[in-house]
Amino acid sequence: MNGIYDVIIVGGGPAGLTAAVYTSREMLNTLLLEKDICGGLPASTNLIENYPGFSEGMNGKELVNRFKKQAERFGTKISEFSEVKKVEVSGEKIKVQTGKEVYFSYSLIVASGSIPKKVGVRGEEEFKGRGVSYCATCDGPFYRGKDVAVIGCGNSGLQEGEALLKYVKSITFVEFLPFMNAEKILQERLKKSEKTNFLLNHKLLSINGEETVNSITVEDRTSGESKEIKVSGVFVYVGFLPNSKFLEGLVDTDKSGYIKTDEDMKTRTDGIYAVGDVRSKKVRQITVACGEATVAAISVREYLNKIKR
Ligand SMILES: Cc1cc2nc3c(=O)[nH]c(=O)nc-3n(C[C@H](O)[C@H](O)[C@H](O)COP(=O)(O)OP(=O)(O)OC[C@H]3O[C@@H](n4cnc5c(N)ncnc54)[C@H](O)[C@@H]3O)c2cc1C
């Protein structure tokens, strides 16, 4: 067993690292646990154009690395490859279990984000890593000069599609809804490209191939007709699932599993706060995650002042 931390932060993405900057600057004894290496979703995003202060945009990995350095500079202890599996509360103490260690703290900031949802069609599991990908920035270079499909026309789909353009011969975007949900600026940029083709109101039926992917089958939801499109790669962006299971019984969630909090980011359990993409809300962006983390860190300070007096 280790000593008792003032605060344990779960997740080393933008939300968790921002919370760490604030709690460490408050001289709170802070431990951040990250299941992989720090970075979160931005670590696999090529260019972030809407984080203020970087007028030319900034590579996502580099941006979050700076967050990490900043947190460490103020004294945050970071433990990577430490996945939180279980949290228990006993009075004012919170017990946090990873696969290998048990830690104790007086407060917890949950910033565990979300993971990409599967589209759930035949061939998706079978060809994962052999033509099916959830990260265009990571896998784009493998598709140089090839035809690919992007499933989902929200911000993630279009942004990652844009990152693919410099490698691929063509992109067929497939969207279940009759319209695109992405920011207008992204829609305009991608529509201008000669390499893009949009199938709105179409349902992905299957991903087909032998050793690797060689086509997809889609259905036109208006006519009911289906067709096969030759592609070598399929990039899936159809939403996310929150990483909130390890808090079962301690927090309220919405029907999708996102954690409900009050405006101080407090969950229904004293001492436990939730911020960033794992929190129930409408807008999921880095600036929002950072703002919520700031609020939670200040709420934690106030909570600790109260219980330690
Ligand atoms: C393709 C794509 C492009 C995007 N582009 C932009 C953009 O241009 N601008 C913008 O503002 N936003 C963008 N976003 C959204 C942005 O990435 C998120 O809003 C932001 O990353 C949320 O930060 P977070 O810290 O809450 O979650 P995440 O970034 O998801 O970080 C959560 C971290 O928690 C860790 N974790 C999860 N479970 C556990 C556990 N049990 N124990 C320990 N650690 C755990 C994860 O490994 C991860 O590192 C994009 C998202 C995607 C998918």
C-alpha cells in the first residue's frame, strides 16, 4: 500500500492532465493513473485546429505532451500502464485498484474518456487491423494510392477523412442519416476535394474480403437497394462508449453510460468528480474537457478544505 493521496486522477488525456496541472499547483498530493501512455484521443489526431493559442494548429500528440510536461513540472506523479479496475469508498477514503496496485485518496477526478463504438456489421471484427481501422492518423499511410471508405460523417469522421486525403486515391463517406453532423467548415473542405464521394442515408451492411478487405456493401435507405463498393480500407467513426464501468454503483449515469455530475463536476458520491468526454453532456471537445477539469480541481480543493478541517 502507498500513502494517502489528496487526489487521484483517472485518465491522462486533456481532461485528466489539466486537472493535474491545477491540483498540483494547489500543492495537493496528486497521482494520475493512465491505462496506456498519456495522450488520450488527441494523441491519434494529426492536427488540432481549434485549441486556442496555436494559430497554425498543433499536432494532437505534441499538444497533450505539453499538458503532461506542465503537470509533471508542478509535481504530479504519473503512473502509465495503470488501468483502474475498481473504486470503493469507505467514509472519506477512496480505494482505487489497478491491475497491479491499490491506492488510497481523499478525492477522485474521473477523466477516463471514451472508446470508439463498433459499427457492428459482418466483417468488422474479422478484418480489424487487416483493413478495418478506428484511427486514420495512425493507419492512413498504409493506404497510399488506395480507395477507402469512412463510416460516419460527424466531426470525427470528416476530420479523420481529411487526414486521409493526402494518402489515398479516393474516399467514400457512408452516413446512415440523410445529413452530415460535422462542422460546416469541414463539410465544405471535403466536398471540394475531387477524391471524395458521399453516400448519405446509406447503411453499411458488411465489410468483405479474403485475407484483407476488398469491398463494402451498403444499402440505400430510400430505395432499399444495396451495392458493393471496392475499397481496401474502412475507417469507422460512428460514436463512442464511455469508460465508466469501474465506477458502477458509485455514480449516476445517463442511458448511454456517461457520468452525470452537478455544475461543480461532482457525482452523487462525495469526493468523486467526473470531467471530459466521460461526463454526460452535449459537446465533447478539448477546450470543454479542460474547462471542466479546471472546475473539478477547484471543487476538489474546496472539498478537501472542508473534510480536513
Ligand atoms: C478523430 C477525433 C478527432 C478529434 N478532433 C478534435 C479537435 O480537433 N478538437 C477538439 O477540441 N477535440 C477533438 N476531438 C475530441 C477530443 O479528442 C476529446 O474531446 C478529448 O480528447 C476529451 O478528453 P478526455 O481527457 O476527456 O478524454 P480522452 O482524450 O479520451 O482521454 C481519456 C484517457 O483516459 C484513459 N483511461 C480510460 N479508462 C481508464 C482506466 N480505467 N484507467 C486509467 N486510464 C483510463 C484513456 O487511455 C485515455 O488516455 C476529436 C476526437 C476524435 C475521436
